[in-house]
Amino acid sequence: MSALAHLIPEFEGWKARYPAGFEGSLTIPCLQRIQEVHGWVSDAHIDALVDYLGVPRTQVDEVLGFYTMLRREPIGRHHLQVCHNVSCTLRGAEGLLAHLCLRLGIAPGETTPDGRFTLSTVECLASCGTAPMLMLNETYHENLTPASVDALLEGCP
Ligand code: FES
């Protein structure tokens, strides 16, 4: 059975909106949905998507390689993405990052051994006016201090 059998009915609805021959345009939305449901995109998902869309494997690989928000490995339940671009850096992002590394015992790009947190650094998330900031899963947290970061971590089950 396809690794995407549970998502195909949803994908079919999207496919019906595209003219025949443009199935490749569904690559990004399908990958986003796979990640939303599974947290990451596995080899089995890619194989199934290639079969379903009838696109070359390289097309899917290129999309996955280009968009850093699409993940090829599982991550922790809580994904902390710390902006370390100019405005956030000028307003203390490096200190916040060091604080998070110390609190969590991991470096950027790593996941805590209990699978609770993954820490990443990202470029500008377009919230420069409320720097420094981070994204926790899908939510922005702004005007951060070490104390507000601690409170944020404590609220994560
Ligand atoms: S520099 Fe951090 S949100 Fe723009």
C-alpha cells in the first residue's frame, strides 16, 4: 500500500483544480501536507508522491533541497526556530540562542534526547520590529528576553 494512501483523497481534490499535464504543480502543496501530518518527509513518502504525481524523482528532490522549511528527518515535538538575522542579532538574538543552548543542552540543528525540543536558527522571519524573536512550531514569539524564553519552554509539554 502507498505511504500516502491516507492523503490521496485530499490530493485528488487539489488535482481536480489543475489542467491535465500540470500535476507537477502539486509537488509543494503535497509535500507541505505530508509534513503537516507526519512532521517530516520520508523516502517512502517521496517514492509514493513520485508515483502519484508522475513527476521525476529529481523534481521532488530539488524542491526538498531548496526549501529549508521542508524536513527530511524527524524533529522534536517543539521546534524552536531562532531568527539570527540583523535586527534580531542587534537586539540580542545571539544571547538568547546561547541561553537556549545552555537550557536545552543542545546546539542549533540538534534535538533533545527526549524528543521534546529541536533547536534551529533561521534567517529573517519578517518580524524585525519586534526583535528578537523565534518561532515555536507555527507561532511567533516576539520581544524576547531570557526570562520570557524560560517561560515559553516551561509551557511546552
Ligand atoms: S531580523 Fe529577525 S525577524 Fe527580521
